[in-house]
Amino acid sequence: MRYKQTGPSVYMGIGDRIMLSRRRAALTQRDLGDRLGVSHVAVGDIERGKTRPNLDNLAVIADALGVPLSQLVVLGED
């Protein structure tokens, strides 16, 4: 059985937040890819929302960017 999502996707905006965090850290997609052990194309795919990293990979991305995971993943608004 698959979980049916009724609200906005947890992934909504993650790519944009990764891109903004990367730019704030003055990193290129290639720089971030080198830190993650992936290509710059893979970083671009994540930033554009073409691919969705799992939670473990998001934690690695946050660490590589020097930001808390909560800065990349926003579960809801207050």
C-alpha cells in the first residue's frame, strides 16, 4: 500500500533551498558535487527537483553546505 499524500510535498522547495545555501556558501555546483562525491549534473538535477534525495542524503548535503538539515527541509508552516 502506498501512502497517499494530501498536503504539499515535503520536497517542495528543497532544491531552491539547496541552491540558495550553496550560493551563500560561495560554492559552485561542481564544488558541492566534489564534496558529495557526485557530478555537478547530479547537483543540478537535485536543485531543479528532477531527482529527490532521501533524508540520509539530505543530511549529507546539509553537512557539506554547513547548514542545519532543518534549513533544507521545511515540514510545515506555523
